[in-house]
Amino acid sequence: MPLDPASQALLAQLAEADGPATHESTPAIARMSGPILAGLSGPGPDVESVRNLKLQGRGGQFRTRILKPAGEPKAIIVYYHGGGWVLGDIDLQYDHLGRQLANTTQSTVALVNYRKAPEHPFPTAIEDSYTGLCWVAEHAADLAPEGVPLIVAGDSAGGNISAVMTLWARDKAGPKIDYQVLVYPVTDCDLDTPSCLAPENQLLLSRDTMIWFWGHYLADEEARKNPDASPLRADSHAGLPPALVYVAEYDPLHDEGVAYAKALEGAGVTVTLEEAKGQMHAYFQMAKLLPGQAAGMGLVADHINDFIASYESHESHGKGAKGGVIHV
């Protein structure tokens, strides 16, 4: 279907501003657009409580925010935000998104503000993220009732990090992750897929922007093939938690998201593949700016709530369910 009219209008508005494209900017200049867009979204909905803390990573600290909904939490969701490992943080837009997610799923949401490239290149982001995941798992009793599922979720670069977290947790005998939600994730360093080259997909995120992001995050092109950077290239995806992979129709990352869903399916992982028709990359963070964001959040919340209900009713029966991909 055609690109969503609201997205077309937003792109036209941004074009009128006549600012430099992200790939023509420095990270400092590119980061200035975040507060502007977040200001248009406004504050997120109220939650029961907000706790801000600092965790110690290798060579420095990073922030984490704990959002608790009203009522007894039914799950714990560790959310990793997008921004190409260079942009974004847990304030403003992602605070808004985290509050939405907490309320729509009645879950405690931990927003991990991993340190960014190029000041902190690969592997700092995934090391910080794993430290945040382990902290949440160790303090689960303070965050939600005993026995609720632990979920990792993220969009774009945050989807990449979420996928890597499931691999690390499996291979390092780390926290037991029960479900993963990957929203238009970066899963591979291949910048020549059909969707990455397609002219109609060169919108808020373009192939040139992905070149820029990868260049700041991990300049060594050969090293990008490491599964810690490109989880699609892992030797095995067996034993990973069930997944929702949610791709956008107009997105350079569309094909690698689909490829990751198929890799999970091939490894016997239960996976649902959804596509946001008429939506472009980054729409999921555009609360109140794009109607598609509310619809996307609703879809993600529905899948999480369905998983929680299934987990509560027959947790032990789900382990070893036959893998499959559902196309919608």
C-alpha cells in the first residue's frame, strides 16, 4: 500500500526545514533533532512510579529508568531504544514509548540508556545492555511478583541489541529470557539487500544513513560480521526465546528483519512475523506524531499480552513448541 499520508506530511515538513541529512551531519548535530521531535510528541502517560538509577559498565556508568504501571505487574520488559547506536536516549520520546508499553501490557519496563558511539563504539552498547539485563534479572523480586516472564524488546538498533541479548543469555548461561520483541531490527551488516537499495525506502532512514551509523558504531567492515553485531550470522539460533518480529513496509531494514524471522523459524523457534503496512522506519517512536505509532504499539501490546496469558496458563507446555512464521 502507499506510504501512510501522515508520514508523507511529516517528511514534507522536515524537508521544508532544510536541515542536513543525518549522514551529512556530525553525531552532535544529528542528536539535536531528537528533542525537537520529542517535543512534538509531548510527555507520555502517567505510570504508578518512576525510578532512575545509574549502573556501572566497563569504563563508565549509564542510566536506566524503571517504569512501573498501576496494579500488579504481569511481566518485566527490558527495552532497548533505537537510533543506530549513535542517537536516542531514554528521555523524551523513549520515555513516552516506555510509559505506553508499561500501561498497555501492565508490565514493569526497564529502559536501558546504553552508551553511544562514536564516543563509545562497539561493543560498549551490548556490554552495557547485558549489564542492564542482568541487573534487572537479579532485582526481579523488587520489580514484579515472583515468576513473571522476562521479556526483551527494542526497535532498530535496539532490536539488534535485543537479539544479541538472547544469544548472550543463551551462550553465557545468563538470565532466562522468555520472549523477545524485535521492531524493524538491524540483524545484519549487509547494506545491499533489495529493501536497503530500494529508492522508495530512502526516507527517515536511508542506506546512506545506515552506512553512517555502522561507520560510527563499528568501522571495521569485516568485524561487523561478528554475530555480536550481526545476529543473523550466528552459528545457531536454536534455543532462543519465542519472538515477535515486526517490520515496516517502507524500510531499508525490511529484508533483514524478515530474514531473521526465517532464521529463527528454521532453528525451531516459535516466531510471529508482522508487517506494518504503509509505515516507514522510525514510525514506532513517533508517539502522537504518526497515527501508525499507536496502531503499532497496540499490535505489540496485544502480542505481549497474549504471550503473558499463555505463559501464566501453561508455561511448562510452551517450551519446545514447534517453530513457525505467521505472515500477516
